[in-house]
Amino acid sequence: MKRLVYSLFLSLILLSFSARADEGMWLPQLLNKLNESRMKSLGMKISAEDIYSINRGSLKDAVVSFGGFCTGEIVSTKGLVLTNHHCGFDQIQNHSSLERNYIRDGFWAMNHAQELPNNGLFVTFIVRIDDVTARVMQGVTKGMKESERQALIDKNMAEVRKSAARLEGQDNFIRGFFEANQYYMFTTETYRDIRLVGAPPSSIGNFGKDTDNWVWPRHTGDFALFRIYANKENKPAEYSTDNIPFTPKRALNVSLSGVEPGDFTMVFGFPGRTNQYLHSDVVKDIVEVSDPAKIMIRDRAMAVLDGFMRKDELIKIQYASKYARISNAWKKWQGEVLGLKRTNGVAKKQAYERTFQQRVNENPAWKAEYGNLLSDVSAAFAQLQPLSLARDYYTEIVSKIELYTISMQLNSLVTSFDKDGATGYSKRLTTVVNMLEDFYKEYNAMVDQKVFEAMMPVYMEQKADWQAPAVREAWTTAQADPAKMSSGIYNTWLNRKDEVMSFLKQSPDSVTKVLRSDATIGFFRAMQSNYQTAVQAPINPLQANMNALQRQYMQAQLEVMTDKTFYPDANSTMRVTYGQVGGYQPRNGVKYDYFTTLDGVMEKYVPGDYEFDVPEKLRQLYADKDFGPYGVNGVMPVCFIASNHTTGGNSGSPALDAWGNLIGLNFDRVWEGTMSDINYDASICRNIMVDARYILFIIDKFAGAGHLVNEMNIVYPKKKASKKKSRKY
């Protein structure tokens, strides 16, 4: 009976996959059943087996999860990895100093010996993907309590993982799909010796910075190069000078044929998170409450950081990556709100729910099971929403205050000591010391104090229950003046790295005694404790109930709305999305073309500007029209857009043509279409890619690193040429 129920559920999923051309993030192992014919009708020239195969090298073997947060792709038989500049920015920053400013000047290794190692960076290959739903769901029944259900699923998953066949050096993980109604296991292989090979200066790799972020037309050369190293058996190994460049199962060819409107495109990668199947109440809250609140908080933090970074080069180096992370979501949320309003996202959800309810009411069996489901979801969210907002406030505020992070890291030593004694303390100490060693390199107490002063008024705007009494008392004592409040908190030894590191060499008893009584740590401990009691504790059961209802709603949609396209939400697992090259019309009277060129870079050029400066050599190459084989009729292509459905995590994903050749590098979405995480609309949702020709032009003509281009297999598929062309310039 259980097998019958599972088979019925799988059939419902397969029946629902009547995909439109552009929407959806698809599991690659199912393309042959669900998408191949449609993809070929759009112009794809290869087979689903060429994209995903466990029996031979396929495109999946050239695509990696880069650091667990981005995507990268193999572009040479010597393990050369291409990803975004912003994906590799932490590594570029870590290797930078005032004397060797790779953020400002770029970096290019002219041989393997010059390639720079990166502690903690890794890339992960997907070896195979298997459906394990029946085994994971074994014993699960509808009447189970949520905690019992999850405990059984966790137990089953552990057993499935343990019993799975895998080679030495391989690992696996299991993810839930369709709100944990279905499960897949991913067998992986991870390499940890990843070295920086090349990166353009930020005036190319991050050209336009915040002004152009999430915006089209775009002119950013957002790419960087790394290399995978392996041991002499080509297996994963920790960093060693004895390691050699990795030989992949598959490397992507790089096409110089360019793109035209209507060309088939495919993006292969690891999209992070989407929420396509939310209730309209949740979407309305995102538009009217949640996103605006988070935007406001980040506004205030960014204003402080920007003011310092524009005046001080060292602070710019220290805070560039942090600022980029803050601003990225800040601007994305603005576009998300704009897009949901312009496309009537909430009204569309409400209309969809009316249709769902009508169909449920017309079917006695559905009405018995799902008749009150929508109202139950709405009621559950009404309970959850205030606490969810409080959670957003807290996480947004404390994540911007770096002294909070330092304090909580040190406080964790007290927690470990109290729980597990000297043994637990010693284990935790190693983690804390390593974390703080890196953290202090990019910490400026003066900057952080001003951020604190910007955050505290926001914290005090909350409902009184969500304010820690100790913080409220300090605020009152300071007469609601954040500068007065901060003066005592930031007059602390915690700002001095050497003093902290020396202190941590003392005995556990001595260290924990001081940490328990420290006023600054006590202040932030009070914030954390109040949050845990007033917000986190009550929100957990409400969130669990909401998750259970959302899972039931997902199952009901699959069963009832059989004429709708369903695909699993992104969850940082390997996916394929496909579409076509083309412009779009974001609003009345405005129409955007599908590509940009170096002409546009020069139009935006502002000498010495923080966002729009252009390197002298690039200006000279432009003036001379010295584009090599990468330009077209005296014009240098830079970026292009297509209707591929992408999200965060797709940064660095390869944009592939109909033959599976690399034609570009995905790095962003258009501002009006960032709501595609919630409500994809093919009329305005476009992903932005840097053209492969611009990447090679910068590597070769700008950086003088033609040896890296020579590693790649260059093809011209539109000329029906597959052999590498000789380079005669």
C-alpha cells in the first residue's frame, strides 16, 4: 500500500510537469522524461544524456558547487575553474593588502607556481542523483506528530546515507523536495585545494558596483579564475605543494560564435532558495512588511560603511566584501517588491487560491481532506507573522554589529565550559581562536561603533517585549542617544586583537571568570537571551505548524491543480534551467535590447569614480579597437540577457548554447525580475550573463594572460567548426 501511495504521488508530480519554455529549475536526471522534447523544440542540439549521465562524462561533470554558495565550471583539462568575481571576492580580498591590492589592480598568475592557495575554499562535484523517497518515508503516516515524523525521517535518512554505495573520498547528502514530500540523495566528491589563478580589477569585475547591481543594461566583467589541485592519483587532497592540477571527466568548450535573439540557452548550477508556492498572505507580508523592514535596516548600515570606504583605502579593503553582501540582498529586495507590485503578484496568488478552493469544494474527497486548508494556512501565518518580523529585526541588526559577533564567540566558551567542562572548552577554543584570527583582519572598531549607533534606534523601535531589559535600561541611561550608549560599550579590550588572543592562552577557569563578568559581553548576551526567550522559543512550534501546513498545501496543489506547471523549489541542489536570448519591456515606453558592449562601459566612465572608473589599459584597447578575435565588426560585446529562471547560488553558473558550449557566465538578474523567486513572469524576468568573448578578451588582451585562453578549447559552432582555432595575433 505504501508503495502504491508513493507511486501515485510520483505520478502526480510527473503529470504536473507540463513546463513553459522559460520557467522552472529542473533536476538534471529527470530531463529525459520531462523536458528534453521541449528543450529541443527551442533549439537544443544535444540530448538529455549529454547533460546528465552516470555512465560517461557529461555536462554535469564540468559543473561544481563553488564554496557551497556559488557555482563554477571547468573550462580546461587542467582543472581551470571559471566563476564570478563576486563569488571569489573573499579570496581576492584575503590576498590583498595596501602593498598588493588585488581588489584595485587585479591578479594574474603567469604560471602554476604563482597561483594562490585559499584556506577553507572547496568545490564539490555531483557524481549521481538518486530518488530515495520510498526509503526515507518508510513508516511515515499522516497522523504522526510533526516531531515524530521528522525524527523518523532523520533516522531513515541516516540509514539510507550509511548504506549507500560510494567510492573512497565520496560523500552524500539527502534533500527534501516539494516541501519534504519527495527526497533525493546526491553522491558528491569534494576537492579542497583550490587556488586563485586570475581576477580582473574591481573596476572591471565589479564595474558599476551598487548603482548597477541588479540592473540592466549592465557592463560588468564579473568573472574570476581558480584551479583545482589533486594528489598524484587525481583524488581530493588537502593543500600540498606536491599536488598537481586536476584532470576532469569533462571540461566545457568555449564558444566565440556569440548570441542572437531567440538562441537557446541553458544555465546549469546550484540555485539557493526559491518560494514559488507560498500562500498569498505570506507574499503580501513580503511586499508590505518584511522586505521593507529589512531594506530599512540595511539602508542605515550601508550608509555608515559607504561613508568610511569612500575616504579610507584600508577600510575599503577590509569592508568591501561585507558591504557587497549587505547591499546585494538590500537591492534585490527592492526589486522584488517592485516586481511583485507591477505584476500583481499578490492578486495572482489570491486568484489561484480561489480556483484551488473551488476545485476542492467540487470534489467530496478533496473537500474532506483539503476543505479548510487555505484558511488553516492563513490562520497559522497570522500567528507567526509578528514573531517572524521580530526575528527579521534581530537577525538583521545583530549581524551588522561585529562586536556582537566577537562577544558571542567568546561567550560560547563559557557555554561550552558549563556544558562539557574543560574538554568541551578546549574543543571550542580552537574554533574560536581560528575564527577570531581571520575576523580581526577585517575589523575596524571605529567603523563598527558607528554601525552600532545606527542600529540601536531601530532595535528600540520594536515592541517592548522584544527589547532586552538591559538594553532598554542602557538606552534610557544614555537619554536615547546612541553615541552616548556606544561610548561605554566600545571602550573595551575586545577591540584589541593581541590582547584578546593573549587572554585566551590563560586557563579555562580564568578565562570564563572574566568573560562572565565583562560588561560588553553581558550587554550582547542580554540581547541574545531575550531574543531566545521572547522570540525564538515561541516561534519554533508556530514555524513547525506552518511548515506542516505548507507541506500539505504543496501535496494538495499537485493533486488538485493538474493543469499547472510544478517544479521543485530551489534548495542549493544541482538544477538546469533553460530559455532564450531576448530583450524585454519593463514598463510602458521602455524597451531593452538583449546585449551590451564596451561602448556602454565608456559611456558610463567617470574618471576616479568609486563605481565607474575604467582602467587606463582598457580605455586604450577601446580607443585602438584592439579586440582581437573577440570583437564583432569593431564592437566588443560585454553582457547579454535571456529568460533563464535563476536565483542566488546560480552566480557563476555556465550559460550554455544549444550544443552545450560555454557562451557566458551568469551573474545577476534584472531588477524588475528579482521577484522570480516567488512569482516568475516570463515577460520581465531575465538573467544577466557576461559574454564569454568579453571574458576571453579581458584575460588575453587586457591582462596578457593568453596562456589561460590557450588551455581552453575554443569553438565556433555556428560556423560548424569544432576544432580549436589557431590564435595569430
